[in-house]
Amino acid sequence: MTQNEVQNNREAGRYEVRTGAGMAFAEYRPAGGSVMFTHTEVPETLEGQGIGSELVKAALDDVKAQGKKVIPLCPFVAAYIGQHHEYLELVDPAQRGALGM
């Protein structure tokens, strides 16, 4: 997996990765002391290359650095956190059960 630059496009409310083959993004909304991830999209031309995982990892690292929590409404973000337990601390314990974590 190559390292692509992930940008937080605050105006659009999403983290973005731009490549020559397209742009992947993870949409979010601020929710008090949390960041609610609502949708992640990876173009077909980028699928299977780890771009989505790279994008979500960078977004979660940024949220963590801000000292905020995560509300993973997006199934891709929730699945990523479920597979990478180092990010479980970002999800409120009460929400973990509801999300199957």
C-alpha cells in the first residue's frame, strides 16, 4: 500500500485522498466533543488497493490527536475500528455494544 496524502476538507466536511485514478473520501459531521462519520466512498478504480483503510486510519488518527471521540455511523468506519482495536478507545463504550464492537 502506497502512502497517499489525506486532507481534512473542513469546508466539505470530509477527509479526502486524491490520486490520479480518482478521489476517495470519508464524510463527517462535528457532534459536540465527537466526530460522526456518516459515509465513506472509494471509486471502483481505487477499490482493493487499501485506499479506504488508509483514509480511515488517517482520519481516526486526526480525530484522536484532537482529543475527540468517534461516532462511526458509516459501516466501513465501524468495520475498520472493529478490526483495529487500537481505535476502540475513540468510541464511547455505550455505543460499542450497539455497533457490535
